[in-house]
Amino acid sequence: MTSDQIAVRLPSELLSALDDLVALGVFPTRAAAVRAGIETITERQRRRAIDAAIVEGYRKTPPTSAEAHAALTSLRDAIAEEPW
């Protein structure tokens, strides 16, 4: 995978917090921390888009009563099987 370099300006407080994460060993470098942040944001947006598509699908074609009942039954069974 190729990569490109970008320049980013950060407020001093945010840069200090970033450096703290690196000093604590949470990330090996500033760049790794920035990459992780961008990956998190893009993944969150990807999941939001999927969620919105699912919601739209259910709006267009709502579940039948039987499907809703089966889903609730399955959910109850799954919860009952949890070792809480």
C-alpha cells in the first residue's frame, strides 16, 4: 500500500495529549496515533452508513408480525443463555 504525507496543525493542548499517549506507549509514534484516529473516524462513518441503509430497508419493507415475534424470541433465548 502506498502512502502520502500530509501536514496537520494541532492546538498545543491536543499535541500535548498526543505526546502523552506516545510517552505512555499507547501508540509508538505521533503518526501511528493520528492514523488510528483517522481509521476510527472512517470506520465509524462506514458503520453509520450501513446502519442507515438497514434502517431505510426496514422502513421500505417492515418486518411482518411473525418475523418480529421470531426476532424477539431469538433475542430472549440469546439473553437467557448468557452466563450473567
